[in-house]
Amino acid sequence: MGVAVDKIFEDFLNKQSIFNNKDALTIQYTPDNIPHREEQIAALAKILAPALRMEKPSNVFVYGKTGSGKSLCTNYVCSQLNKISESKNVPLKVVYVNCKMRKVADTEYRLIAQLAREFGQNIPATGLPTDEVYKIFFETIDKDKKLIILILDEVDQLVKKVGDEVLYNLTRINQELKNAKINIIGISNDVLFMNNIDPRVKSSLNEEEMVFPPYDALQLKDILSERAKIAFNKGSISESVIAKCAAYAAREHGDARRALDLLRVAGEIAERAGRDRVEEKDVDLAEEKIEKETIEEVVKNLPVQSQSVLYAAFLILKSREPPVYTGEIYDVYKSICVRTATKPLTQRRVSDLISELDMLGIINAKVISKGRYGRTREISLSVSDEILNKIEDLLKVDLKL
């Protein structure tokens, strides 16, 4: 006997949803009130205010861990700036680019082509010299007087992919423009990102820095309570469920995005079970589901070199108990590079990649001193066996092993 799919759909439509506006629990949603970020919003607004007089503001680099409100606050301030500029007839345009998106900012050509498209130019995906794309972009934006605020979200990912020369080129544009001006807002999860930038590029940026601290459990609870009022029907969710989501997310470095995802998925689990109220057990199930999906997605999107380093760690840790040391991983990593016909990186660069994997929460890398032999890292895994097996299968496919 087949599954009565049409009945499932009919039952779903006939039952009142737990949700009133589920979009309020997504990262795309910009609320009217952003709790616990008043100081950062005011500071950014003051930096950008000169744009309303057609004076180029300082370039700004915004730092903070994932889910600390960097992109939300930046987009909120810029949207308010846009509204006022339109009402005052100030020729201002805000352009947002997520540098982590594939085929948008994974090469210098694609980034400048994307920027040119924002101003109506139809640039082909490939085929033109990069210098020609820059020329088209310059000429397009300089046709009339305007001030452009360019938001480069995940800017550290852009620099990793294409180098820091692109930032230098974007900052030097203003010397060549007669009518237009460009201001850059960079957003990064990596607080140490600027330490690795060429001093010449850093000097040309002449940026101001803002650091967003992570949220604590009480702050996350306030954020979730605000969003829950919009997202759920009255009586569908309790304070204890909200508090549990906040507590889970506070463990994850105060990640508000994670907290919102937990609340949304918990609501979906309750709704699929045919209940009209979210329970605490739904949060536990949501936590398991999200952890698995998040890590798998992160691993899929890692560069090949990072995937090779991670696979090397997996191979060693499958054969014996942790900890494993950086030098051991490097030896296995080099053999993987031979099998995949990939040029191996230096041990120092592999050590940097191990730090990045640690930051992503896939491995634990603890720095230890070996006295006169220097420092190394003790490496262990921070994922369950079930997720580990899934990740290993993904890596084998991606690395063609």
C-alpha cells in the first residue's frame, strides 16, 4: 500500500501552523529592534554619517565570531542610511557582496564583474582580461556623481581565495575617479585577519575597526524572545524552550544565528509531530539535526587543501587513540597530495589550516610546549562517530580517493 502523500499535504493545510511568521527566525530577516547591539549600531552610524554630505567616510572593518550580529547590524545601519539618502536626494548606493559565495567572489574577475553588474553592466562570466573588467567598472560608476558603500561580507574568505591585491585595487580606485567615491566595509569572523595583510594594502585601506563581542545566554534569551513573539502563534512556545535554545547557543560561542536555527528547527519538529506547542525535547532533537547538517556543509565547502589536512587527521585518528601531532598530520597530508596530484603546502601553512579547522569546531587543536623542541599542537576530533563516518565519505568523494 502506497503512502497517501495527498492526505499528508491536505492535513498540513487544514491544521493551524505553530508559526505566525517563520521568516523572523532566518538570518535574512532584519528586525526593527536589535537588542544588545545599540552601542555598535550607534558607532557605525556615526562613522558612515558623512556619506549623507557626500563626504567619503572611513573604511570600516567589522570583526566578531559567527552569529555576533556583524552582518545584521551593518545591513541595518546601511538600510537606514539608504532611506535617509533617498529622502534627501543624496546619490548614495549600498552594494552588498557575500565573498563566501561560489562564482561570485572566488576570483578577482568574478568579484569586479559582479560589482559592474550591480550598476547595469552585463559582464560575461569569463572571457575578458581582468584589467578590462576593472576599466568597464570604473567607467560605469564614474558616469555621474555618487557615493558607493561596498559591503564585503566574509572579506577574509575573499583574500584567502584571490590575495589582498584586490583590496588595494578597490581602495586606489578613488584616486582615478572624478565623480564617484567608494567606501569599503569589510566583515570578518577572523579577528587576526588584518595581521596577514600586506602593509602597503593595510596603509591604503586606512580603516577603522569594530569588534562585536559574542552574546551571553541572557542576551540570546532576549533576542529569541523578541523573535519568538513575531515567529510563533500565541501559546505555541514557552520561556523554558527559549531559555534552552539560548543555553545551547551560548555554548557555541554566543552564536545568535545558531540560537535562531535551533528555535526554528524545534518548531518544525513539533509541527511535523502534529503538536501545537514546542517542547524542550524538540530542542534536543533540533540540536542533533543541526550539528550534523552544519558540519557536513562546512566540510563540503572547504578548499581542497583544508580537506586534505582534515582527511590526514582522520586517517591517523582512526588507527590509534588521540592525541595526534602536527608533524604526523603533515607527513600523511603530503602522501594524500601525491595521490590527488596536488602541490603540498609548507608545514607552517598546514599548521594555519589546522587552526582554521579548530576554529570551525571540526577538530580540537591544543598548543603545547615541547621545551627546547619548540611548540606543537595536540589534535583530536570534536565530532561524534556517526558524523565522522559521514564526513569521511564526503572527503573521499571530494578528493576522489
